[in-house]
Amino acid sequence: MNNTVELSIRKGITENNPQRLIISDQFIQYDNFKKTPTKFLKTDIKDCRFGIRWIEVEFTIGREYQVFIRNKKDELLKIQFKSYFGYKKTQLLNDYNTILENLWNFYFDDIAQSFINQFWENKPFFIDKTQISKEGITIKLDKVLKQKEVLIKWEDAGTTDYVTYFVIYSKSDQRNINRAFYYLEDWNTHILYSVVRTILRDIN
């Protein structure tokens, strides 16, 4: 596997100065029109969310690719670029997928594996606001007045994956006990998905 990937990010069709993005197994660095590029070391990276937002007026005119990375100081690195009227849509989608693939390979696969190791060492942990333990998955149900926490035991836990989100639910009460996690809105949904699916695979 190549240890460094470099991309030129052009934010939109009117942007004449593409910004350099470097993703390596040691750090990520993005120019983003700053005199000093934003740089996060691998050891400082902790969170990510990502997705594609449709650009609409009275109808859809394009899409914006969004990747947000957060470090342990809660500093944010934002990667955003747009395609209008299908212009370079295939190339930009390939760039977006390349970014996500290498973020996972260089950083977040290791973080997910660390959580899985904690599970087998019987050490409870949180991924964003969801607790994972040997007993099961504790999710927060959205209620009108407050959030209610519910433990779903592993033997009762199920998941369903969609393009923009995935759902954890109770197989015995799927209608009332479920929670959707969105890749663009919720931090580390991709890690939660990997960890939960891996544990369910290995304990069954």
C-alpha cells in the first residue's frame, strides 16, 4: 500500500487555484487557502464524518462532497468541493472515494481495531455517544421531552445499512427500539458500523 496520497482539490468550477491535500500514514495536511496549511498528526486524529449534500434551488443543480476530521484538541479540518450540472462528476466522486478509502486505511481502521480489542478485554467504551460493552449496545432513543437509554443485548442486536446511514435495532422490538446513525451528521458512524458488525460476526 502506498504510504502517501496527494490530491488537488478544486472547490468549485470557478476556483482557479486547487488546494493540495496530502494523506499519509503519519499525518494529513490540507492547504485550504491558508498561509499555513492545516496539519493533523495521525496520533492526534480522533473523529470523522462525511457525506454528499445535494445543491438545490428549485431543482437539483449539483452536489457538494464533505469530509470533516477532528483532532484531540477539537480542531476541525474541512474538505469540501462541489460539482455543478454533472461537471467532472465522475472524477470528483473518485477523488471523494479515494479520500475516504485512505482515511480509513491510514487512521480509522486502527481506531476501530483498538475498540474491538477493548471489547474482548471486557473494557466498556463509547463511540461518540453510544456505549459498547460485553453486555451489549446502549443506544439513546429520541423522545419528545428527553432521550431514553436502552441496552440492546448482543443476541438481540441487529443492524441495517443504507447509503447515508445505518440502524441498530432490537430484533425483539424493532419498531420501538432502534437508532439511526448518519455518516454526515454523526461523528464516527463508520467506526461504529465496523465495530458493531465485527463483534456481531465474531460472537455468533
